[in-house]
Amino acid sequence: MTRTNLPVTNNTATDAPTSARSTNSNRRELRRLLRARRRSLSPAVQARASAGLLRQLQKQPWFNRAQRIALYWPSDGEIDPRPVAATAWRLNKRCYLPVLHPWLKRHLWFTPFARNTRFAPNRFGIPEPVGPARAPLNNRHLDVVLLPLVGFDRAGGRLGMGGGFYDTTFAAKRRGKGFKRPRLVGVAHSCQEVDALALASWDVPLDGIATEREYIAIR
């Protein structure tokens, strides 16, 4: 599996409208291509990727120190972090899942995820925890957040699903408010790597990227 070659695009607030439309078009096409690529992975390849992701994370001292880890429920071919949760539970770490904030637009809050958590689909059809155990944790009390990527490059450029939920939720880190926690780690299949992605003005920078093959620290 090889990286996707795509021209670098600029996505700044000073772009002329034509340039901005072209950039958005490129990002939509790349998103479509990479989503199709990860959906095409067989169940056996997906299972090996999940195990590889766990191995890469377990090599990181910050992961082993972490006590509160947020991850996500996989969909659309995303690399599956649930084996990470199983290992975290065995080590007496606490896990959390993102749920759509009930009144703040494009915000997430993170609720406990345990072996006995009950789920119901949200408006996107993704399972979310339900019931009295879903009381949220302040985002700043999380140690690590594993967030799914559609595409990434080695400099920390990233492409998501386009909803902006993580960017809005963790905007304080982008604005340089001195919040070191949580550590934001994008996760993806290695086949979702591209040569270069321009950072949009609203993108919250990642601390690192993990795939089934490696961990890439972002400086």
C-alpha cells in the first residue's frame, strides 16, 4: 500500500474565492478516495491493523502513563481502537467515548466507556453510550485522545470527515492557551498517508499520529 500523491493546497483565510473552492474540491475528492481505500480493507487486514495499532501505542511512555484515554467507536473502515480499550481496562485505565454535545454545535463531550456500557445510535448512526453512566468528563482531565483520521502527512497535516467536531472541541489548544492536556493523537491505517496536506486555519495541531506500522511524533 502506497501513499497518495496530491498537490499541496493552501487553505488560508486570505485565499481568493476561486482558490478556496479549488482547495475544498481537492479535499472532498481526497476524502472520497481515502475513505474508499480504508473501506476496501478485508476483515483480516483490519484485525491485523488493530493489533498493530495497539503494539505501536504500547511502545510509547506517554500511553503507558495515561490513566484516562478517549477513543472512538469505529465506522466507515476506520482502524479499530477497541483492542486498545480492552488492554486499558486490563491495566485499570479508564476509557471514554465522544458523544455529540446536547446543545453546543459541533462540540463533543467524553463519557465513560466500560465493558458493560449500553449504546444507542446518534444522528449519524454511530453508537453512543446511553444511560446514567454517561456523565461527561471535563476534556482537560483526559490524558490522551485518539481521534480518527481520513488522511494524514508526516508533518501533522490531517484530513477528517469535515464536520469539525474535534477542532471545535479542542480549539483552546490551537489558540495557544497553554493547555498541554490532553495529548491529541490521530490514528489511521498506514495506507491513508499522503505526501502533503495543508493545515487549515481552524485545524487543531496533533501531538502525534499512530498507525499499525509506526508512531510519528509531531514536533
